[in-house]
Amino acid sequence: MNSIPTSFIRLSADGSSDPIQRAIAVERPVAIEINGLGYAVMMATPADLADFACGFALSERLIERADELLEIDLHEAEAGTMLRLQLAESRRALVIERVRHRISESSCGLCGIENLEQALRPLPRVEGMVPDSAAVFAALGGLRDRQPLSRATGAVHGAALCGADGRIRLVREDVGRHNAFDKLIGAMAREGLGWEGGFALLTARCSYELVEKAVLAGCPALVTISAATSLALQRAADAGLALITLARADSILLAHGKAPERAGPSGAMEND
């Protein structure tokens, strides 16, 4: 169950009140165990968790391909969901090393420095490609119809795979913006879908983590509904990711990447 009906009292500006019922998005702890080692606990919407598992492992650089995730076991407990992942033997040493970094103490100073370096590991370069603005506006216009949980609750984020023409090909939802993107990336990997000149559209502010997830997934362009942080802009520029933020129905903000050329009234080419 991804939403539950809940009773409220609506208070109006004119002083009146009336009882109403609204659907509330379910938020539940998801404990991630990898090759028998506790790795993380995320607060997530308990849907599409196999996609989430794959996308999380890819975003954490624990695997490079979906087929290196050998097994996904979901176990429901009263306190939350256990998500047990079994990775290929070739990834075992990396998992152990990553767990060591995640749980290390910084009392000696060195461990803290190591964790800072892990947090800002170099990113690969991507072939950034700024989408046509008409495609971005088309995707923005069509996203709500592809977000049933958001329409019901008003409390979840969406991550969409959009074609070069703005057609929305796939959407995943979650109470967490990072989780929604991981679910989309995982679903794409498991279904063998590529970006094919398209872009990712996220209903979130643009943090550096989302930029890194996009780059690691080979995404050529990232579009977010809200603004970007300074580190997100820096990481996008360093990796060559085309970045559009503050995407609204009437305007978008090109943060990084050269705007595509288009024919002007005279037939000459001009920048968008």
C-alpha cells in the first residue's frame, strides 16, 4: 500500500472548518543489506523496490551493470522493509571497502578526510546535450498525468525518462527525490532502456547527489523543477552534464550547456 486515507479538519480563511479525508503517502524505513553487510537505511515509498535496489547499487558505484546484481530479496517486518542484495563475487571487496568508509569514525582525523574524498569522487565525463526547450515544456505539461501517487497525496517526487521530443517514456515516484531517481535509473537498467538523446526530469531541487546520479547513469541532460545548489552546478560543469533548473510552464533556466540553435524568422540560425 503506497497511500492511506487519513482524516483531517480543514480550516478556512473565513473561519469555517469541516472534516475531510485525504490520501497520505506511505513513508517506511527500507534497510539495505548488501552481501550480508548492513549498508544503509532509507526512508522510502514501498513501491518498485527492485528498481530502487538496482538504481541504488548503480548510483553508489557498487555495480556497473544490472547483471552484477544477482539477487534481490524483500522481507517485510513490522518496523520496515529489509532489502537484501547479493552482488557478483567480483564486487565483494568494493562493498567491504565502502562499508568501512560509511561507518568509520573521524576521531583520528584521517578517516574524516577519507570520507570527504569519497563524497566528492571524480565523475566520468558525459556527452552533455541540451534538449530543445519545446521538448522540456512538453514533458513538464505531461508529467502530472503520469504521477498517480502525487496526484492522490501531493507528497511525493517524480523522476521521468523523457524522449528527445519531450514524450515521457517512464516514471517512478517516491517520497524521497533521490529514491525516485534511483528507481528510474534501476528500472531503465533492468529493462535495457537508454536515454536515446532524451533527458531526465525531476520534481525536485537540484542537489549535487542528483547531478552525480545523472552522470553515473550516462544521462546527457538533467531538468529539475527547482533551483540548483552551488555544488550541483560545479559538478555538472565538471562532468559536462547539460543542466536545466527552475523548470516552469512559462520558462526554464539553462544552468550549464550550450543552448541548441534554431531557425529564426529570417531562416538564419539563432540560439534558443
